[in-house]
Amino acid sequence: MDKINVLIIGNGHYSTGSTILEGKKETNTDFGVILPGILELKKQGYVDKVYLAAKNGFKYNKLEDKLKTLNEKFEWDTTMEFYPKKDEIDEKTYLKALKELPKPGAVIIATPNHLHKEMILNTIQAGHHFLIVKPPLTNLKDYQEVMVRMNKTKLLGMVDYHKIHDEPNLILREQCSQNDYGQIQHIFSKMTQRRDMLEIFGEWFGKETNVNHYIGSHYIHLTEFITGAIPLEVRSTCQYGLIEEEYGIKTPDLIETHIIWEKGAHKFSSYHIAGLSDPSGTSAMTHQEIQIIGTNGHVRSNQKNRGFERVLTKKCPESINPNFFYINKDIDGTVNLEGKYGFKSIKIFIKSVLEVENGVDINKFEKILPTLRNSKNIIAILDAADKSISNESSIVKLSDMEYY
């Protein structure tokens, strides 16, 4: 097998760039990440037919205009099948798409967190491999239920922790493995986004999810990826304000998570700030950085400022991240997405599915890629952080948690 059919579930910001702000404000991914990535992989010969399932079929008229632009500008074949029809709204249309997707298929799930469990279980039942946006699940009980089903299959289930494909983070991981910084003593991360994202996600934000699940999980996962350490205990605090006052949603603007990790006989701490109330005029959609302190030195990686800044008349200054998903042409006029870590995550998933279907042992990918199976520690941390907040920021030991 050299090609795979792909179903994308979800027609929102990460999939297609579709948001409530469309035509009013620009975002860093106005064409989405998943759809352009899959169209490029179709052009490269890895993908055969493309299917798209979403709740609101009325969005497809605008999407077809966007697809026409992508076809004309980048020469992508934008032929695909939509679920439901253009004049319909159907929350369960993805079930029909799963049934009609030829086996073996590759499914990419980009929907709100509270829908993940149901969609993963139905994808497993349909017998398809899948990639799901992070976090795949937010509590250990759901993880246990899903893994009971998953363990009976030979399906590849990956999680889109795309930050592990970012070059600075790969360098950090290699340097830590070489003991460049000595014993790790502390890791700090900060990731906050413009309040514009509340306009985009306001319909579902606060439904079994919070800013720590959505944003904090990035660098919590990255800490495990870089160090290979095991989490022991978690304590979280939070602050309410903008979201509750202006949007009427009972969920924190900011969550801080303090984690104790163990690597061999050594322990260290990490502290992660996740926020969703940055002013709309900030220079980037996302402020993000990570710092590592060790016995031999320290390092800071500012992952917002990539050295690409511009100021235009009547617009706020912009800090552009060309390494995430900036669709540009190479010197020969062809699209160049290969250096974009958002694209790498999707391409590695598709290529890995093809390898599995061609006989490669699935355990190879369980050892090196962010799969659902090896996401247990991150899900446990998010679960523990929620429990800590609900119990006056008490310390939660993971060893005491049910299902861990």
C-alpha cells in the first residue's frame, strides 16, 4: 500500500481556519493546519481520497471558496467529500463518514475535548487508525476505558503533540540526553494566548475542559519528552477574571501547574503557566517559552520570537513563527511545508500508518512517537491538576489516583 484514504473530523480553526472571526481578524492559521497538510500529502502521493465531516454543513460554502484559493495558489487537488450536505446540521454525521471511509483508513480528529472519548471509541470500532489533537483525554477513567478497547486492536493511535517536532525542542532533548546541563533541577514554561481564542472557542470552552488541558498540556508533555522523567505529584492553582466576567463561562483565565518528577534516583520540579486572556493587540497569537535549569547551567528558549517581525500600517506589530505552519513557496515555486513542525506531525502520522499497513510492527511507533498508549502520564497530570484545583490547590500524588 502506498496511499491511504483520510477522513478529517472537525471543520474548525485547526482543521480549515474557519472561525467566528473569519473576515474580521486574521489568525496565525487562516487556512488551518490539517486540511492544507493533507492536500500537500495528497500531492506528494501519500493520500488518496479525502473526506471531511463536521457538524455544520452551512460552513461548506465558505470552505469551498477557500479551497478554490488553495487550488489556484498552490495547485493542490482539493477534491473531497463532505459530511453532512451543505444545507444540513448533523452532530453525528461523522459516524456515517467513518462507516463509508474505505478500510484501512486514517482519521484525524480535531474537535473539542469533551467529544474526544466518543469519537476515539467510534473510530476504533470502525477499524481505522487515528491522529487526535492534544490532549486526547483529560482524565484517567476515560483513558482506561479507551485503552481496554484499543488494546484489542492493531491500530495506530497518535496524539498531535506537534511541539516535539520543533527544532529547538529536539535540540533541547538531545542536549539533556547528553547531560549538557547536568542534573535537571527545574523547568519553567509559559504559554498564553490572545483572548481572541475565546471568541473562536467560546461555544464549547468550559465543557469538561480548561486552559490547562488546551494550552498547558503542550509544555507538560514537552517536559516528559525532553527529560524522560516520571511524574510523582501535582499541585495547581488558578485565577478567574476575564472569561467569567465577559463571557459568562465559569473557567479560569490562568492555571499554574507545579509537578515533581523523578529520573532515576534524582527528583526535580517543573512549573507551567497556561493562560487565555492576553490582549488582542499582542504581537503573536501565542506567547511561549521554556527554561531549563541544571547543575551545569541553564537554557532559555523563547519560542514566540523567531526573528521574523513586521509592522504594517494600521496593524499591530506582528511576531511571525515561520516554523509552525506558514504556507510559503520554495525558490522553485513549489509549496514548502517540510520545515513546519505542524506539518511534520501530520506527515509522520500518515507515513507511519502506511508502514503499519505494509507490515511494520506497530510497537516501533509506540516507542518513538506520541501515541495514545504512552499519553497516560500526561493525562494523569491533567487529571491530578483538576483534582488539586477542586480541593483548594492540595498536592495530589499520582500513585494515589484511581486508574493510574
